[in-house]
Amino acid sequence: MQILRFFVLASLFPLAAACSKLTAVDTQNQTPPGAVAPAGSVAAQQPAEAVVGSLVGQAGAAAWSKLSAAEIAHVKAVPFLYLHQSVGQDLEDGCEANGVKFEYFGPETTTLAAGPNGGIFTDVGNVPNGEPFKKLDVVRKAARATKGAARVVSFSFGYADLRDADLPKVQVEYQKLVAELKAKGARFLHVTPPLVYAVDENPPKQKMRAFMLASFKDDVIFDLQDLESFDAGKRCEEGGVWRICPSIRSTAACSSKSQGIDGDGAGHLCERRAKEISKAFLYALHLAGK
């Protein structure tokens, strides 16, 4: 399957030249301003046989639908470890609605089932939202507990984890974790941080997205942020800051399967839209696990 090359508009993102090698299944993305310069690329540590970097955004759902039965069966068999908080549970629920169920990964788990394995940070490591460094340690410990059995490792930040005050340190520690996992033979599937409806809380999340695009050009990146902020041909934003779209967030009209109805400071996915967005997540896993 041919993947279209992704170009970041230079007028919107000062690190556009650094991102020009990132390929994608989507040409709708625009990178927000405010990118933080990477503290050193880990691209050299990428396994030689790894898939060329791909940004999976709005076209990912259609790409998943075009996979063969054999390719889908492979996704269901690739040892995949995914740790997350509540928005990640929305993605798990959406994947299950698409026929790909995640096996439970808990605090005592030491082996991975064939296929996707998923765990919630509050369960696996007793770590709530707002503790990004502790979450990084939980991912590290989970990979160690399973003796490097995961072919693909991923985690997603919660929407309360990223703040301007400690964002540079989060970025440095994130790079260290990714490099460690790659050095042990795993591939890393990046997930751009989820947005909330209140735009004043979203700039550090967009900066982290820009950082991922600039720093991990050789990796697969699932662009949740792009998917949840774009609907009916329009970007949901205010003053240039993206937000989760009203039709995509959890509301009384379409609630999250596992979470409550959202306030403006939250960003869970409506069950119907989570199913569609999760197709793109599964396609990203397909690319990372090839």
C-alpha cells in the first residue's frame, strides 16, 4: 500500500524542514506552532529493519478497511503492549468494536498474549493522571516484567499529563524511554496526546505533538490529536489552538462507552467516533508491527 508523503507547512511550524522526511497516510495535517527543539535524535537507534516513519491521521481508517484478511490476522497476532489512561480505554473499546480485542494487562502480568495487550496506568502502576514521569517508569517496568516480549510498545499520555512548566523535561525523559525500548529490540508506536475542549489547556499538548513529529521521523506515529480535532472538513480550533470537536467528544448525545459525560476540561471519545478513530490506530499498529 502506497503511503503519501507528509509535508508540514513552513509557515505553521518552524521545524518543517526537519519533518519533511516523515511519510503519512494523510495530507490534511497541519503542525501547530510552538514546537520545542529535540534534545537529540534517537533515530540512529531505530532497528535497521523497521518500517519507514509514517504519520497515521485522517486517512488511517480507510487504509485499515482496505487491509487483507491476512494482514488483519497479523495485527491480531503481533505481541503489542499498550499502556494508557481513560482516553486510551476509549481506543481499546473502539478496537474491540472493530473486531480486535485487547487482552488485559495488569500489575502482576509477566507474559503477553498474542496480539494486543492493554493496561490502565492507575491499575498497572497505581499512577493517576498528572504524573507523566511516573507513567514513563511504569512503561519501563512493564517492558522489563515481560522480558522484552512485546514487538511493539506504545503508551499514551493522559490529557492532564502535559504542562508548559515541565514539558522540556518530559520530552527528554520520553526520548530516553523510547531509546531504551528500541535498544532492546522493540518498535515504538507513538500516540500524540489527547486534547480537551477547553483550548487554554491544549498548547502544551500541541507542543508535544510537534516534538514527536520533529524527533521521531523514522517511527510510526498515530496522530490522535489530528483525528479528534477535525470533522466535516474543518479543524476544530479557537485562535489557532486545536480542541476536540463537539461531535467527537463524549456528550449526552453520544457518550464514551467506559467514561462519563465530559466537562470542558476533559476529552473522552464518543463511542461511535471512537470506533472510527480506532481503525486508524489499528492501521498504525499494522505499520509498526510489519
